[in-house]
Amino acid sequence: MENSHHRNIESDCHPRLQNPVTDTVKGHITLMENPGQFYEGNYPVKLKEVIAVICEKGTMEGTVNLRKFMAESPCIFIALSGQILQFETFSDNFRGLTLIMSQEFWDGFPFDNSLEFPLSRSIRDNPSIALEQEELDSMKEFFRLMQKTIRKEENPNRSEAVKYLTMALFYGFGYQFHKINEELNRRNRDRLVENFLLLVRENYREHREMEFYAGKLNLTPKYLSKAIRQKSGKTGSEWIEDHVMLEARALLKSTDKSISQISDELNFPSQSFFGKYFKRLAGLSPMQYRKRK
């Protein structure tokens, strides 16, 4: 991370950001270099456009829908129409390139499902996306090409040309969205397994059916079972059984409680039911297990 000081943009906007170079296709897209006029003012703005900031140097911080972000170069920051954006601080050495796209322009992109869903989800969950230097250089080249295209006002096809150049820019690093989505999915699965196991530890004596845990997690039993198995290699039912059997074995070996008392403690409907359950999983009856050296 670069050692750079930040200043609050409400009181002291960076002098190099005061006179942005602007290129526009009216009603579609505006490109800005060092867009200080857009960044001025430390207040929240509900966006009517989609904004992408290619951070070449330095850092910027703020919030999107009250969630804090820090964009550290090299990266691209994206905020969507309808979100509430507030820029707060920029490093003294900040330099960036900005695309401001109308919602109509953005909606006109014929993104296929392989990019549209992961792009939208990634942006909402993580508006700042790190770039490799090569990716940053490629984006800067696209940006310059878009500028040149916009400036050729005599070209009757410049709007379409700029649209496809913009699409190419996003497709060029679209795999990043898939990587981010994979990481988000991994984290969600990790969190789901942790929450499930916590519930099991608290409830396995009373509840041994997946429907109970699925209900607590607002999921279907089928989805929960599949997610637990994918992440842990065990089904949800196997995790529940492991907890029940661990305590049953411990009670049989480390206490003098009767098998009937252990059955009651673990909330089995009868000693007979407990015996069959234990033998199915351990290969021995509770009494045989207790007597085994």
C-alpha cells in the first residue's frame, strides 16, 4: 500500500482534480480524467447513473449504501444506479479515470449470463476490484481509445462504437467477477457450515431431523444438506449423528448412568430405540460398547 496522506474533500479538494478533461456522448456516457468537479462535496448522492473509476494511483475512501469501502490502486471502483454513494477522502497522490454511464446506456449492454449475474453481484458486494498492472494498462488503453472515438463527432456510428468498446473493457477483466463470486460463495458456505454446526451443538439432544435446522437457517432441507456435504464431505444428518454418538459414547464410558438414563438424557423415545440407533452407527449395542475394554 502506498504511503499517502488523505484529505477530507469537504474542506480541501485536491488541486490537481479541479479541471477535468471531459468527453461526452450526450445521454449515454461521459469520460473524465481527474474529475474533481464530480468528486467535490462530502455528502451522499443517490446515483442515477453507473459510475466506474479506474484508480491509476493513490487511494480513495467512502461509503456505498452506508458500507465503507477503500479503493487502492491499481483497481476499478464501480457503483450502480440506485445506490447511495459518498466519497469521503482521497490520497494526495490520487489519480483516476472515470466513466459515467446512463442507466439506458448500461441496460443496452447485451451481457450474457456468464458475466451479467457475477458482475452485478460482485459490484453490490465489493465495489472496489483489485487489478493487475497489466489489466490497468489495458483499461487505460481502452479509455484512450474511447476518448478518441467520442471526439470523432463526424462518425455517425460513434455511440455504437463507444458502447462496444465499453463492453470490451468489462469483458476484458470479467473473469475477476467470477473469482470474486467464487470467493463470496466459499465464504458463504463456510459461514453456513459454521452456523449449522453451532445449531447442532446446541440442539442435537432434542432435534435430530434436518428440517429443524433448515428452518432455523431459512433454507430447504435439500439445499442445506447439499451445501453441508459439498463443503464438509459429510451430510448434515451425519454431523448430527456424530454429535449424538460422541456424547452417548462418553456417557457410557465415563459415567455410571444406566442405559435407560442415557437414553432419556439424549431424548430418545425409548431405551429400545436408543439401542437400535446406537448399534446401527457403532456396530455394537450400548451394553457391549460399555463392557468393551
